[in-house]
Amino acid sequence: MAAAPVSLTIRMFNVGFGDCFLLTFNYAAGPRHMLVDFGSTSAPRRGKKKDYMLRVAQKIKEICGDKLHIVVATHRHRDHISGFATGTGTGEIIAQLNPDGVIQPWTEDPRARARALTARSSVYVRGKAKGDMTAHFLGSLEDMHRVADAVTRFADREDLAGKQTRAQLRFLGSDNLRNESAVKNLMRMGRRGKAWYVNAGMKLNLLPGVKCTVLGPPTLQQSNEIRSLRSRDPGEFWQFRNFWAAQSMALGTSWQVPAKPRTPEGADTATAHAGGTAQPPPPGVRWFINQSRQIQADQMLGLVRDLDDVMNNTSVILLLEVGKKKILLPGDAQIENWAYALSKPHWQQLLTDVNVYKVGHHGSRNATPKRLWNLFKHAGEAPDEQRIQTLCSTRSGKHGSVGSGTEVPRRLLVEELKAKSNFTSSEEAEDTFCSVTTVNFQEGA
């Protein structure tokens, strides 16, 4: 068995709005590499959008020297796994690095049933399946992608919503799409090596001298919080989904939203409209139609934001330990995901002395719970070499706004991180591609 690594090099790639972290564990016998997420929904302003992610993939290959040991895909959001997709070259490059293992949340297990409480298992109480009590969680995730697809197509209809609303719908809808190419590529890589579909409480033997504890996501058997948003009844969210579908039908749209209104055969294209009437409706009716469409778009935006949160709550949370140093990698886990881990006293104790924290969900409001942040004893205002390192991967100005208090990263959180940690943002990277953080595992470092 090889000795433990002497140091760790963390490269946080500037992929714009997304995550891509390459962890290089430096052993006496040579480095071993772990790639944690590889995705983006918006390239950096200075990057060439067409080939930027390809250049990142090529850089990863150059650093790894044709061998990648572990791949972690925290959850299937596009800004975390789009780089694993095939067809543009990025996914092919990563696959050619022949990873020994692929880590994904239990919800991605292809053998898990739609009613499963956990991956690849059926849970029974007194001889009766408890599957019906899960509200078809995994099946609902599949429904989520169908809704997101419809939302994205709706956002292309200039006649159905305002420009800003459509931009938000397009961004969030696209981010929640199925990402089938990336998912299938990750599955193939897992088959060639080892596939871990993980849940809270698992301990993984990934690399020599590296302890890995999975803190999330919990299964539905462990916690029901991940199925719905904390402030809502577990069934209400999906009832709202059905209400929205009915409203869409009532307003003359459907799941199969066409790219643009069709003109009836033989009608005058200058006067025809979506309903096929020769004359446009009178002004009062047009106002009512526009208001109805805006209400529909606003409801849809609220729905897709809920979809975004639900998917984040399936995110993998990993705690890596080497000697006395700890690295916390929570993906996009939000409070519903964190609730289970933070309810465990022994995990609270485990988290107190974290040395490196990858900031959750690009610095959003509920992905770094105060309860978690207050546990970190290495967080403090006085400059200190032992102070916790925080790494925030994002492109500001892409999601939300300061005026509405929805900006990502959240301004108040960033101010706190800068005041009480050694904070690094991927946007501040001096290197063309990434910032570099070094963790020394040697005694006394």
C-alpha cells in the first residue's frame, strides 16, 4: 500500500458559471488526480465560448498525464456535468483518461426503482413496501426534466413573456435538462472502473491515505427533507406542478410548445395570429391576454426555481481527510440536504476543524447554512496561516440580481467569507484557466 500523500494541489478552473475542481494528491511515488465536477452554463467573459471548455479539458489531460483516478459528479445539473457530454470533444477527453472510479448520488443509480427509498433496494415494513410513501421521488426527478424541457421551449416564444423573464426561464430550464449525453458517458466510465452511487454515511476507499466520508445526500429512508422545499408541504410542490400544466392548457399552450405561432394555411401572415383568426383581438382583449401570459410565465419561473432547488438537494457532499487536514466538497447541497448531516452530533464534531471549504452552490443564500459556518473553528477575523481556505467557483451577474436580493454569489455571504477566511474566487484567477491552492499534509504544516 502506498504511503499517504504529502500535499494536495487544488485547481479551481474558471469555467464561468459552473464547477470544475481538479484535486492532485502528491505522493512520493507520483500524483493521483480526482476531478470534482466539470460543467458550465456560461463561459468566462474573456473566454471563447465555442472552444473554452475544450481547452479546459485539454488542460486537465495535460496535468493528469493521461491518467485520471477518480471522477465525482455531484449532481446532474448542467453547470456541473456538461463537460462530460460527448460530441464536442470534452467528454471524450475525460473518458480517455480512464478513471478508476466514478462517484454520483444514489438518485443516479440506473438500477434504482422509481419508488426507491435508497439505491438498488426495496424497503419493507411488516411485509408491505414503503415505496408509495416516497411520492415517486426518482420518477418525479424524471418528470422534472420533462417540465424543464417544456420551460426551455416556452422561453423561446417571444410572444409569451417579457425578455428578462424568458432569459431566467431559459437559464434555469436549460440547467435542469436531462443532460443525457453526460449522464451516459459517466455511466460508461463507471462500468469500466468502479461506480459508486452514494448516500450519507458511506465511507469510500478512494486513494491511499485519504479517508472519504459521504455526508450527503441522505436517502429518503434517512431523511424526507430532500424531497421538498423546507417551507412547503411535501405534496404541495408536485400538486403545483399539475396546476401549472392545467393553466398552460387553459391559456392555449401545451407541453409541446412550438418554436413560433403557426399561420393557418391560406391566411394573411400580416394579420393572422396563434389562434388562426383573421383579425387581431381588440386592445382590451390583447391587454388581458398579455397579462395572462405574464402571470403564466411568473408561475412557471417559480416552478423552475423549485425544480432547481430539488435537484440541488440530491448533491453529493464529500469530506476528505488526510492526516489532520480536512477538505469539504458539498457541490450544490442546500439546507434540505445539509439538515440530515447537521443533525448528527458526531458529524458536527467532524466538521469543526475543516481546513478547506468549497463554497456551496456558487455562494447562494441557503447552501452555506449559518449552523455549518459557525462550526468552523478555523474561521476568524484575524489573519492567520491556519485560517480556513474558502473556494468559490462562479460567474457573478449571471444569476439573480442585487436589487431583488437573489444575486449569486450572495453579497453578504462573500463579505463574511472575505472577512473570516482566506477567500478565493475563480473570477479572480490570475492564471488563464485556474487558481491554485496548496494544502500541506506534513506534520506541523
